Amino acid sequence: MAAGSSTQECASCFDAAPLSPLCASSAHGLCVECCWRCCESSLGEGLVPACPFKDQKCGAVSKRRALTALDAAQLPPSQRETFASKLDEVYLGAERARRGAVQCIGKGCEEWYVPSVPH
């Protein structure tokens, strides 16, 4: 543990550990393991990670915080690269959806565009 860091109770597993803030709320911190487990689970489903405490209504986790969780998980380099790539893909997809982008329907085309008239 780093000098000056303190332990608190994880709001998920209830272990005493240094907390890693996943969402904007400081009212419920998660330990590094639970923080990464939350992100890993969402990424496995192709979703942007979100605060696991639905009743708190914190919503989606920022990409910066998800990357912090990934770094704190201290995964082997090949696993880290796989998850970092998945993170980029998931957040890019979310941004495209937010803008109303659609994928070109041309055979083999992987381009995206925002139609002038939303569907």
C-alpha cells in the first residue's frame, strides 16, 4: 500500500481495502478488485461500465475512470491490451449512438455517418 493511503470498507465486498472511485459519487467506493470486476463484466457484454449501485443513479462510468480501474487491476500486458481495445470500442460505440450515427449498409463497408435527418 502506498504511503499515506488508508483503507476503508468496500461498498461491494465489505473488505477493508484502499478504495478506487469508479463513479462520481464518493459515497460508495469500491476496492480495486470490485471496481475492475464491474468494468470487466460490462465490457464482456459490450456495454459502457456503469455504477453497480443502481439505486444511487450514478449512471455510466467515464472512460477515464474505467481506464484507471484497468490500470489498477495490474493485468498481464496482453490482457491489458485486449481490455484497453475493448474499452475504446465500447466508448466509441456509445459516442456514435449518442450522435445518432449509423453504419453504412454497403457490402463490406465499415464507415459510419450521421444522417441529416434522424431516423
